[in-house]
Amino acid sequence: MPRKKSLKLNNTGCIFCSEVDEYPLLGPIIEKNGFKVHTNCIFAASGLSQTNTENESPDDFILGFAVSSILNELRRGRSLKCSVCRLSGACVGCVVSTCHTTFHLPCLIKAQGITIFEGNFPSYCRRHAHRQDLDGWLAQCKEPPSCCVCLFSVVPDKDFESSCLPIRRQKSVPNHSLAKKEIVPVLNEIRRTRRSCVAPSTPKRITVSNGMSSVKRRYSQSEQVLF
């Protein structure tokens, strides 16, 4: 049987996302068995499931996930490149079966994807993320609501104020003065070629014709016919 390659772990940051600090969206860092990991990075990993039982030692588990399963998930992520940073180790995949996008959890957040922290903790890319119609719910809120996971505001304050204002439907009245300016050409305006655009300070050339013009010639011929 082929031997498994030794797994090199990141000793400075999270073994899944390599981030060193704690963020509200990533959760606190847990140090155990010589490595660090964000709690939300464990929950968002697509190949993990909680298998903790009462008969097994708690030292072999992190938040109900077996340490051996976590290491196997890291091995699986070696061949998965992130759709954002293009680096390997992207263990968070879109739950839609026809979608093959994978992310690190911070990259999923930057790409406006979501992870639902309940049930099987499914993750969705931006294309397949569920859209919610919150207009009716926001109209009943007196203050901007905050997320229960990251504690940030769900909507910006300006958008919240505009959503709470009563909607007034007004008839669109056409601006006739603007329409006239756009449609009606300016008087004495002549469409000229680019070569005839001469600056006002440039002296004009005057050509003097010795003979009669074509208009005068026609007029003189008509007089001869009449008389």
C-alpha cells in the first residue's frame, strides 16, 4: 500500500485559512494537539462531520470533530484551489452539486458567499446564495438589525433609513424644457465638416469672382426669354 505523505501544518495561524488573528466571522482560535484552528473554519469545512461519542477520549476531538478527520480534510484540500486566491487548501465548497467552486472561509466571505451555521452548515457561492426579501421585515425594525454571528449591522444605516421611509408613488412628468434643448437644434446651427471649424481669430479668405455666379446667370437668361 502507498504510504500517506506527511502533512505539513501551519504552526503560526489557522490550519485551514492561515489567518493568525481572531475575527468575528471566523470565530475564536482553538489550540490543540500542536495546531491552531478557527471554530467556524471547522464548521464550514465540507468534508467534516461531528462523530464524537461518550466512549471515546475528548482529547481526540475538537468541538465534536475527530482530530484524525480534521487531518484527512486537510489532505483532501491539498488538491482544491481557491476560486479567489488560487491557493490550495480550499476546503469550503459550494453545496450545489453542479457547482465546483471551492474557497477558504475568509475568501468565501470576500466573494460575498454565505455559510449557514445550522443543520449541516452548508455553504453557497455568490451565484447560488439564497436571496431574501427583507423589505417588510426591515419596515418593522426601529433600529438597524445586527447579525447574530458577526454582530455587524445587516444593512448600512443609510439603506435602513431609506427602507423605513414611506414609499410615495409620483407620476413622472416629462420635462419639456429639457426635451426642447435636446431635440430642437440651435438657430443658425449648421453641421460642418471638421476642416471648416476655424477659430474666430483666424482671418477668412475672400475669393472674388470676375464672372457672374450661376444664380445671376440663370436670372439673366430668364429675363431674355421673357423679353
